Amino acid sequence: MQDGQSLYYPLIFWVIFFVIFYFMLIRPQREREKKHREFVSSLKKGMKIITEGGFLGTIVEVKENTALVKLAENVTVEVLKNSIVGKQPKS
């Protein structure tokens, strides 16, 4: 009987390890991705945003996968919507 029980210990260890791994890494990452997808889908003209590269700008036009962003006077660039990471903080 003792030998049969020892086979379950590695299995129990791996199950516990996976549960901890899931709740500490996988689940929070999925929540961040979901929140970012919701943010990207809510982009609209006039929003002041920050890009992944650190550029600050204002959205001029929103297209299907991209957005036109005004960075400065006479400087407008087209960026992927997924590269927009957040709104500018209000100051």
C-alpha cells in the first residue's frame, strides 16, 4: 500500500504547482489583455493618448486597425491601435 501512495505525491505536487502558476501568472495576464482590448475598442477622436513608444498625442481619426495621431503641429502619424497603451494623465 505504501508504494501505491508514493505515486500520487509527484502528481499532487504538479497539480498544486500548476494552480499557483495559473493564479499568479496566467490569469492576471489574461485580465490585462482583456482590459487593453476594451480600451482599444473604446478609442475615439479627440482622445489624448500615450503610445507604446512613449509618444504623446491626440487621436485625429480612428480606422479599423490603425489610428491617426497628431503628435505636434503639422505632424500626424498612423499607428496601430494595439500600440496605444493608455490615456494621458490629466494635469
